[in-house]
Amino acid sequence: MAPLTRATASPAASRLPVAARSIQQLQRKTPTSQNQRPEESWEMLQGPRTNGVYAQTQEDNNGQDAMDIDDLPVSMQRANDALSPLRALAERVGREVELFAEKLDTWKPRNDEDADVKVKAVGRLVSEYISIAEATVTRLTAVHGDEQQSVFKHIWNDSGKPSKLDGDQEEDLNLGSGTTLDDLEEWQAELHTWQLLHQLLECRHPTQDVPSAEEHARTLATSNSNDRFSGDGDVWVEFLSKNRSARDKLTILTWLESIAPLDEISGGDLETIEEQLESKTAKGKSLFASGWSDTKERLKSEKRLRLWDTPIDSIHVLPEIKNTEGSDVIITQLDIDAKTRQQREVEPADRELEEMFFEICWTMLRRGKSMTELREWCTDRNEFARAFSMGACASSDTHPHVRLCWRRACRQLARMGGKYAASAERGVYAILGGDRTVAEKVCHNWDDFLYANMNSLLLGQYETYVLQHYASGIPQTKQQAILDSISNSAEQDAATTCRAVMSSMAKHQASKLTTSQPFKIIQSNIITDQIKDLLIDQGIVLAQHAPQLDVASFAELIDRKVADLEDEEVEIDAIYDSTNSLRVLTHLFIIYQDLGMSFDDDQELLTAAENVVCAYIGWLRLSGKIALIPLYASRLSEERKNTAMAKVISNIVNDKERAEAIHLMENSNIDVLQVLVKQYESALTYSRIGEDNDDKVFTSYELLRPYKPESESNMWPGKRILTYPYADTSLKDGERLLIHSMAWFVLLENNWDLAFNALGHVARCFLAAGRVQAALDLYEQLPFLSISQTLSPSVLGKQVNIMDEDAAAPDTATDTVHNLRKSSRRRMSIKAERTPQTEPDWKIKQNALRRSARLYYELGQLVDVLELLWKWRDSEDDYVSARQYNAKVSESKAEAQETLNDLNAAIVSLLQPGFLMHYQSSETTEDDQMKRIRHAYLPEIVLAYVASLHAAGHLLTRENLLKCLDVATEIAANEDLVQCFKETGRMKELVQSFALTSKAMLELGQSNASRKNKNRSGARSLGIWEVHV
């Protein structure tokens, strides 16, 4: 697996996955001050907006009406609760996120493209990302540049060595409330990452039309001004042209030198460092110009006291002269190698000064300064001997043999210095000579360690090459001595050698902390060419820790099955401390995918790697960047992209936003229909609607309750309709998700069968489970007539109610049809050319569409009747109350009559033969559900309707009692309905209900026997029921 993918700086218990940490970080970083200065705000950093499709989409979305949060399931509402702090992040870094998406959107390589074309495209894309990062760093530097320089001035402690600031010092230097210095440093790290990738692309993915290896080598040699490498002229270029791994190492070294001035520990310009050191001593500007001045004064003082007649160095036995502190014996001569030769020390102040001197020399080498520049710097400070020793071979005409010997001498100086040589001095000579072991002892961080190792490997490889090809004139013994002094430099590619380097660096105390930083993890895996392993590792980490995430809408995108790929749970990596690093890693997945990264048909490894992309999609989702998601989802495998998009769009409840999402998915070449099907299946599974529990199988729906009249008036036939169940109106999360998922199908053209099959299935499951409220909400949001008129133009050429027998075929070749998906902002009418249809063709197609829509249509009729029965019960109560208190009686009566008329019209379909009998399925479960619906609702509805007519006969007009007889006649003629009553054992209740109605007609007839019954022409009479004695 990839190196540096396990966090080592802190235990797992103290770390959280990206979603939770991002929210916590945002809560800390969100500006709260009302008096925030403009220059401290992210608004200062916003670049000019472009007109890209994603930028435009996001702008449009920002202007849309907010979705109704109350309509969302609880889990979705929790996600929106988590959205508040993330909105701050969306405002702060949203523009950069959009810019990355825009650049990626314009780069869509085809699968059939030549490999060279893809590599060039990748290079251009990475260049675009570099430009974005550079622009952001420039804007942030304008705000926090001075603050960063202040940090650089504080990092050199009293001993002249760089050190990390503690938390309190960082807090004191934090001047901005909108953005922080951390933001600048993070973007600088990202910029360095993209630059590294771009520089390595040309080495590792050469194309046919790039310059030849020799030209490339010459370009590298020219671009790297460090004459430690380029001083050998043509030999050096020849070496580079023949060794790709050497070019790789030189590229890494050049990159490390370019980023050194921004090092978090030893950063800052050289002048600032020198000024900081000078300010700490009394010598000021003459700090490095006076040599070992304190030691010199100490020797002079001893000579005056002891009165030697001869020079000290001529004395056979060197005198024991202690330093001013009395701790060490000091040297008696002042040449630069006196300490190692005499095995003595200098005065403490001089030793400290010497350490400072070589720290600056080390810093200069780390920043790629040439030996010529180093020699000039030493000369300007009167260090002529050191200028010669460190810059002896700076001349470009120096023979390679001379440089071999000089580098060997540098290695010897580094190794033989012992405790009497300054550690930085040994490190400087180790870098010049290519000795990794000694150089590592003065490394401050990850960058230093990598530089020391790459430098040693490159020089060792080069010197081996020189000895193999240009050894003439060098004695064999000398050759062997040089080879023995060279560090191990096996001829292998840089990625392979880097893996061993990274592994050893992770164990070294000085680099351990920096190796767990997000971008250092990514950079190390770019260098070792193990991005694939990094993606897999991070995907496994996400899978293992997904259950700990509080934000369900983020965690649900992570596939947890791959958590078992690792036997033990691993720690959360530092890479998820930063959403920027997560974004970079996601784009690296896409880039390497197009460069040929393969998982060898190992679906589990691919799933693990795709978890990283899904994590970024989850972050975009939480940040409200929904418009960007299809672009990234399109780079997932087919099944994963459909699953991810299905979960993402479940939050969208606004039709305008749904249409826009469909438009974006189509632009990203995502199969919208498959996404909707996946969303529907997921919602169905989550809701568990239709899964029968043997202990709680729904068998009947209760609409009536027994009724005992308080007076002799039998207004109701022993039972009365229950009031609307207001206490049971809440929907379950799964039910809401199902209803929301159904709304998407209406937005697709030529989708009649699938839409109505799904709608019918959901309505059937709701009613079969007794979830009438869910069915009411379904039909309220998605009424049959509206759906039919919306979908019919794409299949019939005109808007129709498909169940309307009188609907006629289009009579023109051009019909105006509604296209819901041509505009992302509104429905618009367009002219579509269609072939005229003959009446037989129209009828055949209409009948086929009816068959698909009938189930949803008839279940909708049943729901309508239920709703009207409850409405009648309310009208009853209002009318009775109005008569009792003599208040608005006529209005209440008119309302009751209107409701009854609607009920009479709606019940007709339910009493017709074949109602809910047309549906046939090969699935036993579905047939059982339909039978359950007929048994649970139809008898109860018929009995409730009879009770309504009975009450209406007393409240409105006695003619309603006669309608009960019509109902009896229709039931008798409907064998299906009769069978339903028999199978449910409710025929007795039906007969009793009709008997009570007959009794009521008789009683009403007797009460009116004294009055002459004058009927209007055509009116039905109750006279036959009057009894005359």
C-alpha cells in the first residue's frame, strides 16, 4: 500500500472524518464580527466570474426560491441543519471550487483518443489548476503576506536555528478574521502539489512530439541553475539524456528548491533571516565579518597573562586554555580546520555564530543557490577559506574528474567532523558531496529529508556514470575509493527509490509530523507514483469510519463493504483535515484515470478508490454545490454514478431545480432514467413499504364507527363516518422519499409506461399497508390528470386525459407540446413536427397507454372517494351545528349538497364491474396486495356511502334515501363487488344497512302522511313507502 497514508501524529480517537471536522472547522472559521474590515474578507479574494455552464448554473440556483424544508424527511432536514456552517465555506471557497469544476468540464477526453493526446490534455488541465492556485495565492498574499513574513521573522530562535511557532504565538500573529494565514499556507501547499505533478508529467508520460531525451535533458540542465550539477557541461547533459530516473530526481530537486522560500519552518527571504540573526548579537552588521573574534581575544588575553616567548603553535605541547565558561579547552590556532585537527572547541559565542553561518549556507543550498553564489556570499563576509572549500569547483570548465575528487573530499569532511564541527557545517558538506546519512541529521522537516535523499541518489548515480564512461586517467584504486564513498545509487526509477526514502522518512522524528500533513501525503504519493494505492487506502478509511459520521447525507454515499479489505481498523488520515486536499485528491483520481490508471477488474479496489470521489461529492452536497456534482459523478463506474446521483437528488424537491438537475446530468452523459430508477428502488427499500410483517398485516381500513342516537330520530343507520384522522397525518421518512422520487419521472419525455408503473406500484403499496395519508399526499402532489397531460404530448402529440373516451387524435401535423427539459429555468412550449395519426392508430395507442395508467388512475379514484367521505362528515357536522344555532344554515346546506354531489359522481366508478380487477401480475405478492386493497377498502367505502346517503336523506332531501336502493341494484349487478363482500364476511352489514334505510324511508313517509305529497314533474316519490291504516 502507499506510504505516508497512515496518520502518526495523533491517535484515532482524537480525530474525526472529514464531514464532521469540516463542520467544526467552519464553525470556528466563519466570520462573526459585524465590523469586519473589507480587506480581511473573502470577498476581496473573489476573482471575476466567468460565464461557464457551472458558474451560470450556480448563479441561477442562488436566485431560486428556497426549498420547503418541512417537506423533507427528518434525515434530510438534519443534513440541512448541518448546512448552516457549511454555507460559510461555500461563500468563502465556492469560487475556487467552481473554477476547478469549470476547467474540468471543458476537458472531456474521449476513450478512443490517442494516449499522447490525453497526456497533453492532462498537462493543459494541470496548468489551468496551477493558474487558479496561483491567482488565489496572489490574492491571499495581498491580505496575509505581511503576516507570513512576521511569522518567518519569529521562527529563528535565540540559537539561530529555525523552530516552529507555538499556538499562542500563531494566535498573536493572526490578524485577519475573514481568512487566516492557514488559508494562505494551505493554498501555497496546493499550488506546490500541482506544480510537482506538472513537472513530473513530462518525465513519466513522454509523448511522441515532445523534445528528444537529449533536448529535454538540456532543458532541465538549463532550468536548474545549480552548478553542483550543471558544471560538468556536456557530460551532465549526456547523463540526463540517457537516464530517465535521473531526470525524475532532478525534477524533484528543482521543485523542492523552488518551494523552499515558503517552508513552514525555515522560510523567508535570506535577507530577512540574516537581519534576524544580526539583531540578536551585539556585533550587528559585522556579525559574519569578524570570524572567531571571541576565541581570538581569549588567546590574546592568555598570551598577555602567560608571557610566552614563542608563538603558541610552536610549543611542542599545546597549552590547555579553557573558554570563558571553563567548560571546554579552546583551539590555539584560527584556521578553519583547527577544531577537527586539534579536537578542541572555540568560544561558545563563536560556536553559535558558526552554526548560524552554516545554517544560512544550508538554506542557500536548499533554495538552489549555485556554488558561485555561495562562494560570493562567503567572500563578502571575509570567509575566504570557506568560500574556496565550498566553491572550489564552481567554474564551468572544471574537469569531471576534479569534481569527483572534490565531492569525495566534501563527503570526508562531513563524515569526519565529529562533535567539534558545527552540525550545519557537516550538513552543508554532506549536501555538496551527496552524503545522505550526515545530511539527514540537520534536516528540519519532510522537504529537507526528501532533498537530502534525492540529492544523494542523483549525485551517486551521476558519479557512477562518470566512472563507467569517463574513467580514463583515473587510477583504479582511486576509482574504487570514490565508488566506496558513494551512497547506494542502484539504477532504478525515482518512484522505486523514493518509496524506500519515504518509508524511512516516516520513521524519523524530525519529519514524522510533516509527513502526516494532507498535502505532504499527496505529494509523497505523486513522487512515488502510488496515487492509486493512496486512493484505495483513503477509500478503506472512509468505509471504516462512515458509521461514525453524524451527517447521514454524507455517510450514505460511502460504500462500507470495502471496510473489510483491511484486517484492522486504521486511523483517520490527516488528508481529511482539509477539504482542499480532498478536492485535489478527487481531481487526481480523474487525472490518473485518464492517464491509464487501472484496477485490473478488481471491483473492490475500484469501489474503495471511488469512495474518495463520493466523499467529495458528499462535501459538495453539504455545501450546496449541487450543480457541480453530476460532473464528478460522471467519472465513477456506471453502477456507482447512478447510485450516487440517486442519493444526491433525493434532497431536491423543487420542480425547477429538478429540471435543472436533469439537464446537468444529461450534459455529463449520465443516464438520467437509470438514476431515477435507482433512486426509486433505494427509496422503496428504505421505506420498506410493501414488506409484510406477519404480526401486523393490514386487513381492513376503518371508516365507520357504531352510532347510538340520543333521540328517536335515526339519522344514521347504526354507524357513522369517522372524522378525518388528523392525529395520523404525519408521513414517515421513507414515504416522503418515495413521493419525492415519483415526481422525477414526470419530468422525462417518452417515459409513460415506467412513470405510471412506478406510480401505480407506490400507490398500491401505500394503500395495501393502510397508509392512506401517504396515498393522499401522493395524489395531491402528483394528480393523475396533471401527469397525463404532462406526459401525453411526447407520446401522443397533444395534451389529453388518457382515460377520457372522448379524446380525439391530433388533426394537424404540428402540435404544441410541453417540453419540460429544454430549459433549466422554466417550462417552455416548442413546435414539434409530428406525423398525422389516423383514428384507428390513435385508439390502439391510447388503449395501450390506458393499460399502463389504469392502476394509478383507479387507485386515485378510491383515494378521492375516501377524501370526499371525510369531507361529507365535516359538512354534516357544520350543517347540524348551523341548524342547532340557526347560523348560516343556507350556506352550510349548500356546501353539504355540493359535497354530496361530488361524492355521488366519484362513487360511480367504484361500483362499476371490473374496478381494480384489470391489474394482473406474475408476482404473487402484488396480486395479494390488490386483493387486500379491494377487501380492506371497498366494503367499508360502500357502507360509508350508504350511511352518507342515509344522513343526507334526513338533512337535505328524502330522495337521497332512494339512491340507496340504486346502490343496492348496482351492487347486485356487480359480481366482483358481491364476491368482495362475501369474502370479507360483510354482506350481513350491507343488508342491515339497506334495511335500516328502508325503515327510515317508512318512518319519514308516515311522518308526512297528513300532508299532501305534491311532486314536481319528473321527481321521484316516496309515496309507495307511505303506510295508510
